Amino acid sequence: MTLLADATTTAVCTIGDLEVERGRAALVGDRQVALFLLRDGTVHAVSNLDPYSGAHVISRGIVGTRGDAPTIASPMHKQVFDLRTGECLDTQGKPPHALTVWRVVLRGEKVHLLPPSDASAGEC
């Protein structure tokens, strides 16, 4: 998702700092965020905390798709999350959890994040 930047955003990196379909971790306040640049040029940001293992590893996951949904598979237990919503699409038989999603704002080459929406702020 790309929005216009304003005073509530936090600059985290530039597009040049990201590699296509490779995750990068950033610290925003006291929370780790996993950033992903997709082949179509969109940037997604989700919590780096894997809610199933408790480890900060989502940025090391495998980028893929499920239908038209861009996804990230946890490198720990292979749960698959929708990068747009944070929803877990494949729980591997465990109770469902979701990743917090940050809204991404591109201003020129700079990547900014808006605080998570209230709907996902209480998730991992």
C-alpha cells in the first residue's frame, strides 16, 4: 500500500536499501518491523515477531503468493501470512494468529511507515 507521507510517518529506509523479495528488519520505536519489496514495486511492512515461535524472524521468511495475495512464510514453523492483512493463511494446525501490519508511505526514494491501524495494533 502506498499513501502520501505526512508528519505522523517514520522514515525507515530507502527503496535502494531493499532487495526484491528479500526481507529487511527495521526498529520502529521498540518494535521490530519486517519490510518487503515485491517485484511489482510495492513495499509491505509487518511485525518481525513470529507469533508461533516468539522469535523475531519474519524478515528471514520466504516471499510467495497465494492466489493474488502476496505472502511471507515463517522460516521457523512455515506458517504463511498475507502481507496485505497480516492474516495467517496456513496455521499448520495451530490456533490462528496475525501479524501487525504497518501502512507504507513512499516519498521519493524514502520508505516511511504509519503507525499500525487499531485493528492490528494488538496483534504480534
